[in-house]
Amino acid sequence: MHYVYLMRSVVRPEATYIGLTSDLKVRIAKHNDGGSPHTAKYRPWRLVSYHAFEEREKAAEFERYLKSGSGRAFAGRHFW
């Protein structure tokens, strides 16, 4: 399975992150351990939502959508 996940910083709630992975537990742990330079300064992170896809291509399409203008508006209404 491939997962699109949405996280929010615990210490800076205005900081959010959308990502894609095939191992959700390991990826979230890496974010919280500081293993990702983009998210290290806002840790710890909490998982807000994740969405599972059988095909990586479909997951990547959904991630791209959520990072687009209309996708960010959608996420703002439904997840944040």
C-alpha cells in the first residue's frame, strides 16, 4: 500500500505537511526524529489523516492534488 499523509506540528500548529510513503509508521518516526530537513524544525508532528492507495501512481496524483491550490482549500475544509 501507498499512503498520502497529513501532519500538523504540535509546537507550531500553523505548520502542516503533506507527504507520500509506503511505510507510514517509519516515515512519521523519521519526521519526529529530525530525519527530514524540511520538517525537523517543527517537530514533534502528529498525524492528522492518512489515505491508502493500492497503486503508487494514484497516491502520487492525490498528493499532487492536495498540494495544489484547490487541494489545499479542500484539505483546509476537511482535515485541518
